[in-house]
Amino acid sequence: MENKPTQNKPTIINTRKLFIFNLHHFIKYVFGGQVLPMIAIFAATFVFMPFSTLAFGFIYIVVMMMVYKLAFDVLADTASGNMSPMVRENYLVTNAVAIKVAVIAVLIEVVLMVLKTKGYSSQIQLFFLAFSTFVTPAIYMSLALSNSLRVAFNPIKLFSMIKTMHISYFLFVAFWLATIMFHERIINPFIFDHLPVFINGIVSSFIEFSLLILNFHIMGYILFQNRSALDLKSIGIDAIDDDEIVIDAVETNPIHENIKRLLADDEVERALAMVIELKNSGDNSLELKELAKKAMDMKMYSPSNLDVAEKIHRRLRDGLDSKALSLLISHLDAGKEYVETSPEDVKSLVEYAIVANKPHYIPALIKDFHKKYPYHADIVPNYFLLAKTLYNDRITRDKSKELLNYIIEKYPGDAYIAEVKAWYKGILLIERE
């Protein structure tokens, strides 16, 4: 396992400048930190292309989804003022963003096809292609911040965003098109004419992915420049008043950074496994010893319910439902009781437990909810979810019906009671057949 720390020189980025004057910083970003190895790994999958077209097609789709997820993480991360090439998985961006990018591409192709089949002139088709090319970066920026195709396609919001960014946006579109043309018209012909079959696809995709990350990094930079006018604070991005972003000089070891992230996510066992592997490979650095100590301390530490509940609450607030549920499961499996810091956390955890097919944790979550929060709006929805879970197991179906009867009798005026009655009536009809 390669374990060489890299030295990042101190950098001050003056974000008042147009992006073109900070281009050397953006190129350095792509070839620094954890961005470069991730691009290299994605590009390396092209080695499978000669073996099986079908398998490669599937691998290519998966890889492109991962590349776009990384690109949008970079965009959102940069928009928040993080110019360091240690990319954080951003809560604004979900894994479905790559599918939404595919939807955007398909919609553009469909419109072009309709224009062609309906007999519209080539000038109109060319105008639409130019227009869609011009607005696509704005659509991507809006999608990264909203995670919504509806918002991303809102013409008023797009016009407002482009108008706010003004010269920077027009200059970026020209740069973006130039990089695409450079890759397709110059790089690719040269690569595929002069490099062996097993290498050309890897090199071409490496350059393509690098240019993609470069462009998304610049888009995030432009958003950061216009953070006040675009009111990024309203969507949870902390306001940074200083236009000069400082990246301190630190020695970073990519594997050590991965261990730190695992520990931050409470994945102590995986972190310890990496520590042991590094020690066996000869890493005796002080940083690794400190990480090993921290990992062991975390493994031996028995957190209080309050510690766990607050951490779960923060993860749910940040949209990290999967990590919140994992922490809850570890806590409950250790034989400890969980008492939430906020009643709203219960419903979120229950809903995700159903999605994750972990229904056996639901009763512990909802236990005595109506006693703890006698006037809360989630009483009926929570117990209804529990009733559905109990009904899915033949052994507990009678308990499910008892719970449904209790809900209907106890909360006849609740907003959800009609849905409860309809579902209960439905299962009774099915049982009679």
C-alpha cells in the first residue's frame, strides 16, 4: 500500500479575480489532494473495454455516475469556500444527481429529435443547441444547490443566476466549450492514433474526467464569488466574508486522511483495520500513532445516550440518514436504550429503517412516543408505520390490528386517521377473501 505524504504549499486565492486569472490554482486542485487518485481510479476502469462490450457498458455507466457525483461534490464544496483538494461529500448533493444529469442530456436530445422530425430548419435546431449549451452550466449549478430538476429548469431562476454572474458566466461558457473541443478535436485524435488499444481509452478518459472536475471546480468558484447575491446562506452554506481563501501548508497523506474520515463517521473498525495494515507496511509516523490511539480510545469509549442522540440528530439534519441509522443500530445492538433529542428524529429514522429493510429496530424507536409527546403531530404517522411493520410479520399481525384499533379510537380527529382507516379496511377485506 503506497503511503507517501504530499506537501501542499501555502496558497492564498484572491476570489475577487475572474476565474481565468486563478486558473493555475484550479489546475493545481485537480492534480492535488484526493482528486487525482480518484480520477485515476475512474479512468483505469477503461482497461476492461477490450474484453467485453456488454460488461464495459455497465461499468462505464457506473463510473460516469461516480464521476459526476464527485464533480457535483467539488462544485458544492467549492461554493462553500473550501478550495482545498480534500473533497468533502456534500450534504447538498445526493447520489441521484448523476441520474438527473442523464435526464438533462436525454431531454436535450429528445427536443433536438422532435425539432428534426417536425421539419424545423437547421437554423432553429442550431439555435436550440447553442441555447441549451449556454444554459447547461447554470442548470448544473442550480441542480448542485437545490438537488431539484424542477428548480434547475426554472427559467426565472436560471436567468437571475446568469444575470448575477454576468461576465464570469459568459467567460466560463466559452472556456467550458473550449475544453470540450480541445479534448474531442485535438487530444482524442492524437491519443487514438498514437497509443496502444489498452492505453488510449484510459488516457482519454483520464483527461476527460480531469477537465470535467476542473470545470465544476470553476463553477463552484463562480458561485462562491456571487455567494451574497445568490443568497447561498439561505440553503445552509455558511457565509464567508473574506474574499481571500487561505490554504495552509500541511503534509497530507491520502490514506491517513481516509482514516480521519472513517473516525469522523464512527467507522472505528474499518479505521483500525487500515491502521494495522499501514503499520505492517512500515508506517511508523507520529500521525499514524496518534490516529491509532484515537481509534482505540473511540473503540473503548462507551458514549452516553445524549452523545449518540445529538450525533444522530446532526446527521439527520445534514441529510445523512444512512449514517444516522448505522449509528443508532450500533447503539441499540450494544444493548443500550436510545432516547432522541428531538421527536422529529424518530419519524426520519423509522422511515429510513423501512427503506434499509431494518424493521426490527422500529418498535424500540417508537416505544412510548405518545406518552413522551402527547400532543405531537407524528403520533399517528409513527404508530401507523409501526402497525404496517408488525403486519408484515405473520406472528405479529394481531398486535398490528390491536395497534390500529387503538389509533382509530384514541385519535379520531387526526389528519392521518382517514388513511389509517382505509389501510385497515383494506387488509380486513384481503383477509376475508
